[in-house]
Amino acid sequence: MKAVIANVPPLTRALLFTVLCLSTASYVYIYRLKVNADPDNLPLSICPFIGLIPGFVIYAPWTILTATFYESNIITLFISLVILLFCGKYLERAWGSRELFKFVIITAIMSNIITWIGIIITYYLSGDDQYLYQVQINGLSGVFSAFLVAFKHLVPEHRIAIMSGKVSIRVKNLLGVATVFSIICLVLFQAIVFYNLVNIGWIIGWVYIRFFKYQDGIQGDRSEAFAIQTFFPEILHPVILFISNIVYGILVKLNCCKPGPRSYHDMELGNAIPVPGSTRAEAERRRALALKALDMRLSRGTTAATEPALTTTNRADSSVLFDAEEDNKPAQSASSPSTTVIPNNDINLKK
């Protein structure tokens, strides 16, 4: 744990401080409000000057951003600080402070705005004004689900092991776990805000990385391994592809997205091929081969009693995902024409 906390990058440190300060300020405001209120008519535990209240946002538009960095109770505050420490530290070192800042701001604002629009529509359909003044949009759920998309983009085949290795899960499957958890919360606790933030946040994160984020001078990641259908069960791929092709085509016609080197239909199918002979094409080819080889080995490992773990000789501490100091970028594999770098398969989350 000491190794994780030490040398926290500046942006991650600033984000942690912002969450702690805004959440504490809201707790003080709510406490004083309840102390001065009539005991028979206690106010709701909401802070309209920091959290986003749908019917009050016109008077406090800054809450579209500040709501993200406000957790409404101590338990979620502690969980958010821990997740932000681990994920922010890794992503800031992988992307840099500027790129991570853009990613956090975009996913935070867009997920809050779309959630707010959804609640306003719910109000007009139901006529229940509690959606305007008794529902509060707040929390880092949308940003955290976008972080999972970023990890799928960077290290999709790494594993996180907990309980001394008894339970492990690939990084690329964490988003599915988060989505299922949000559905359970929606059904059992009517957590409509949490559900919306989680599922809108990861879509916003995917759109940004897929089409707009610059990496090594190239805009977006149009690789097959990062296509939208890879985020869903295989049985849903045809439906997702059909819908995504239509949406992508509309966005291209509206100049919201740039068309790829091939037709937008092929692009969103994941069949777009980089220009032959380019560094990007070679890196993409090697990445695809590496992922395919790793998938085959993992498939064999599920039926075998034991299987030796893959090891890397150039990094002694590569077994810790969130302590990684360098980014496993796909373009790095293009620097050596005879070597395919496969990330370590067993990732242990150390406390």
C-alpha cells in the first residue's frame, strides 16, 4: 500500500483533494441545514450548490461539473478515493496529466448532462416533480466506468487477482461486472442515477478514445480489438453492429466523426485496415497476433490443471497493474520487427 500511495502524480493528487474538499463541504452544509430545521420536517440530504439537482441546475450551472466530485456519503467517498488513487495514478503515467484531465472532464460533464436530460424526460412522462427537486446527480460513477474502457484499451488481457489469487478477472471483463452491478442496483434500490452514470460514462469514454483521442499523432483507435461489439456478449454482436453502423453513418454525415480510410460500415465492423507498410499498420498487426496468441493460451489454461505463468524479463514489477510506470502502448511493438510483446497474464492487485 505504501508503494501505491507514494509518488502520486500531480493531477491525481489534485483530483483526490477536490473530491475530499467538495464532499466535506457538502456534509457541513447538510449538517447545518438539519440542525437549524424543524425536527418534524427534516430536509433532504442534498446539496444543490454542489450536487446537480435537475430542477435547480438553471440557477447553479456549475454543478454540471462539481457534482462529479461530490460523494453523498462516507462509504462511497472512501471507495471513490481508493479507486481514483489506483486508476488515476496508472492512467496519468500512461497518458500524461493533460490527456487524463481532458478525459475526466469530458466524461464527467457529458455523463452528467445526458443523465440530467434523461431525468427531465422522465419527469415530463410521469408528471412527478420529485424527479426535479428530490433527485440528485452526483458521484464519480461515470468517470470510473470510463476508466474501465481506458484499461480495456491499454491492457485488455491483464488479470486482476484477489483473495490470494483464488478469484481473478481479466481487465476487459471488469466493465461487464460494473454494468451488471448497476442493473442490480437499479432493480433492488431504484438507483436510476447510478445506473445512468455507469452506462453513459463508459459509452462517452469509448467514443472519445475510439474517435477523438490522439496517440502518437494518430486520432482515435480504429482497431478491431476496440470495436463497440467487443464490449457486449457475442450473441448480441449482430444487433450491436447493425445499430452502431447506422449511428456512425449519421455522425459522419453530420461531420461529428471523420470517416476512416474505408467506408464507415467497414470501419465500425472493425474491418478497416490501416495503410499497408505504415508503422500503425505493423503495430496493429502485431497487436492482433499477440492478443490472438494470448487468447489461445488462456483457453487452453482453463482446462489444464496447472499452467506456468507468462513472465517478462525486462520488468521486475510488471505483476502489479496499478504500479506500472510505463504504458504498454501498441505502437511499441512496431519498433522491433522480429519481436511480439505479450503483456503479463497474471496481474495481482496488491494492498
